[in-house]
Amino acid sequence: MNTSLLTPQVCYAAAIAGAFITALSQILLKTQANTTGKKGFFSKFLNIRVIAAYGLLFLTLAINQIALRYVPLSVMPCITATSFIWVFLMGALLLKEKVSPRKILGVIVILAGVIISRL
């Protein structure tokens, strides 16, 4: 791979994209978990949503390896923690999940943790 394309800005953008892709995969897994019907054990796990979700998670591993070229190891957990916030937002907007005070408190705690760790 041409390393001249891997600038610090590209690597940070890749890390943020990886967190977003992780959230997308979690939304896919949530939609599959919400389906009802009499399905066998294997059909719950060997279907297009689950396979695509785990494929996206595998893609995130590759993206994070590229991102770690310039993103410090101490910063990566802060960026990846934002995936929980993305899941919260996508769940509320796309899946019409109820936004409870407990979920909002969870997002606040995550944001506070990210901010505190970067001080």
C-alpha cells in the first residue's frame, strides 16, 4: 500500500469510520434479533444480516489496523467508544427504539469518559 496516502488525517478519519461501521453492524444484529418466527437454531445465525454484520466487524478490524499507523494507541479506545453513541442514535432514528433516561445517562457517561480520558 502506498504509505504517502496514509496521512494522520486519513488515519483519524479511518478510525472514526471504523466506529461508525461497527455501529452499523450492531444495528444489523439488532434487526435480526428483533425478527420473530419459528426458525431453527442455525437459521438464526446463518442468514444474510448476521453474516453481513460480522463481515462489517471484520472490515473494522482491518480499518483499525490502518488507522493505528498514525492514531496513538491511547486515542483509539476513545474513538471506538463512540460506536455506542452511534448505536444509540441509529437505534432511535432507524429502529424507532424508545429513548429512555437510562440510555441517555449511558451516553452521557460514555461522553464524560472520553472527555476525561483526553484531558
